[in-house]
Amino acid sequence: MQLFYSPTSPYARKCRALIIEKSLESKIELVEVSPLDDPAALHAANPLGKVPALIRKSGPALINSPLICEFIDTLNDDRWIPANGESRILVLRQQAVADGLMDLTIGRRIEKNRDAKLQYPLWVERWERGIARTLEQLDRERGQFERSVDHGALSIAVALSYLDLRYAELDWRSAHPELGAFLERWEQRDSIRLTAPPTSA
Ligand SMILES: N[C@@H](CCC(=O)N[C@@H](CS)C(=O)NCC(=O)O)C(=O)O
């Protein structure tokens, strides 16, 4: 199998980190691509032109990181997403919050990277408020995930780490030191350490 990824994509990083946690490196080859270069192989796997995308041994390619992570999790018995019940819903909810935080962080960055004349402050401010609210909620709810070692906690760690890459000036640790301590614990795991984006990105 092949996972198309880019080194800075937090969605792809969730998949890459899960592969490491589940010791599946020998089963899934990582193929680095730059989605903005429109590589034909990526488009064949994912017409949306986005990473991650997973080409399987049989069956259609999978797109969208939550689906890809669900599939990866079925590849052995070391389950990172509970099979059913409220614990499953909570892990998937944590992943959804983490993915949403990535969406807001990326939206803000794209807007901020535009030519100054073309930037639309309304969107930047809206996304910044959404990021702040989401951090507050994560802090309120951290008892549900801060000591967990599962896909929900992994997803939140990746989303917080992405804030450091793309919105470093926020200094979110000052207002949320316990979330900072949570990320620090995850940064000691190989899954997060080995998938860190390049510092020059
Ligand atoms: N919901 C998707 C989001 C994927 C996504 O937006 N990937 C970005 C990289 S971080 C991408 O490939 N962007 C290229 C483009 O939009 O053309 C997922 O969870 O996989």
C-alpha cells in the first residue's frame, strides 16, 4: 500500500503517526508529494488533489484522513479507535475537533499569505476566534483525553503541534499550560517526533 503525504500536512501526519504507533511501517510505503504541483499519481488516487490519499492492495483508493485512519486501524489488533460504544464516539469526536482546528489554522494561514491588498480581515479574525474557542473547550475537556493513548489524543496532539507551525505568534501555551504539557508528552513519542514537519516549512 502507498500513502501519499506532504511533510507539512497535519491530516497526513495523523495517518503517519498512527502507522508508527501500530508498527505498520513495513506495510505502507510513504510517498511524498506536493499537492500544489498537481502530480498525476495523486490525482489518480484523489481527484480532489489533496493529501493524504491511500492506495490499497485492492479496492479503491481511500481519501480523507478520518477514513484513512479508520482503515489503518483495522490492519492489526492493536486498536487505536474503539470498535463501538460511547468510547468510539468520544475518540471520533476528539478527532473531529482536532481536524476542525487544523481547518481553521490552514484557512487563516492561506488568508494571511495573500497579497496584503487581497486579505480579508473578517475571515482571519473569525478563524482566530474559532481557534481560541476550540482551545478553551479542549482545556475544559482535557480530562477526557490528556492521559489517553488513542487516536483521539493523537489527533489533538497533531492539531496543537500544527498551531506551533502555522500560528506560532498565538503563544497558546501561556493561556493553556496543561495542553502544553499534554503536547510535550506526545512529542516524546516516536510517532510525533518522527513526523514533525521540517523546521524550514
Ligand atoms: N479533510 C481532508 C483535508 C485534506 C487537506 O486539506 N489536505 C491539504 C494539505 S494539509 C491539501 O492537500 N491541500 C491541497 C489542495 O487543497 O489543493 C483530510 O482530512 O484528509
